[in-house]
Amino acid sequence: MTGNVRGKGSEPFCAVVSRIVVFPQDNVDTDQIIPARFLKITDKAGVGTHLFEDLRRAPDGSLKQDFPLNMKENEGAAILLAGRNFGCGSSREHAPWALVGAGFRAVISTSFADIFKNNALKNGLLPVVVDAATWSALAAAASSRGQVRIDLQEQEVQWQGGNVVFAIDSFARTCLLEGTDELGYILSREGAIAAYEQRRERGGQS
């Protein structure tokens, strides 16, 4: 089995150009991203409809018109500008599932919870860490309805009047660029692995 083999990855991620949804609340935990009652869902399909379920809806179930994701001007946006320590709390892959299912390809923040960051990278969601000054500049770009470009190949965020380079683990970057996960990455290199094993066996026999 060779070629573009995928595990549970997503579409290849190279560059995203989009408006930004600003959600400045700090310490947003995974239960706020996707409430625990939805963890029974084992298929990614449909999880995105419950993103921030308890934050974006009133007690009667109606959508809060002032919640960022409910605003018409934010429809179709693929980049979320989040407050610090985003994704804290319990570990649940459903959190990045919900964000990706709602159309987001990247989340920008000054800091992420480590478990959420790792889960995001494994599920096709790019977490980008920036400093406070960059965060403010991006928020200003969002208020003026400006477009932001995130180029994973170059590891750069670009907006009108500025740009910044971000860090990312090299293996996670490769998986995102190829639209695969660890399993898919290994399977796509099955031929090379088999050739190595054959060379090793011949060496052991000689």
C-alpha cells in the first residue's frame, strides 16, 4: 500500500485565506468548546453543529445574536482568534473535531493547553501561537474585515500591514501538509519500510 494513504487526517493544509472570528475569552476549556453530553458521538460528522453549544445559545435554545459565531458577517470564516489558554481542561478529541466540523482550519492564540494543541494537530486543525502585540494587530484586522493568510509551508501569518512567522513541530507540519495522521504517514512509506527490513534481514544472514 503506497501513495497518498490517509488515516484519520483531513484535507492537505497549505494556505488558508479567510476573515477572522474574534473570540477573546480567556481560559476556554474543552467542555465549553464541546459539552460533555456530546462525547457519545463517535463520528466526526455533525459534531461541528454543537461547537460552543452552551455559549452560543440562550436557555430557550435560541441563538444569541451577539455571540461571535452567530454573527452573519462571520459566516464561512476559517480562522478563530481565541483568548489565552484556549482548550484547557479535560482531553477530548471532540474539541478539534467540533472546530473543524464548523469550518475552522486554524486557531490563533497567545497560548494553548498542551493536550488540546496536540489533539488539534492530529485532527487537521492548526494551532498558531503568537505574541500579545500580534494578537492585537490581528484583532484590529478582523474589525476592519481584513483577510488573513496563514501559510503553513512558509510558517507565516500575513495580514494587511504585517506578518509573523510561527513555530510548529516539523512532523506535525508534515502530516498537516499531507493531510494525514501518524498512521497514514507510516502506511504511505510502507515500501521504504519493507525495503529497509529486507536489507536488514540480508545483513543478518551474511
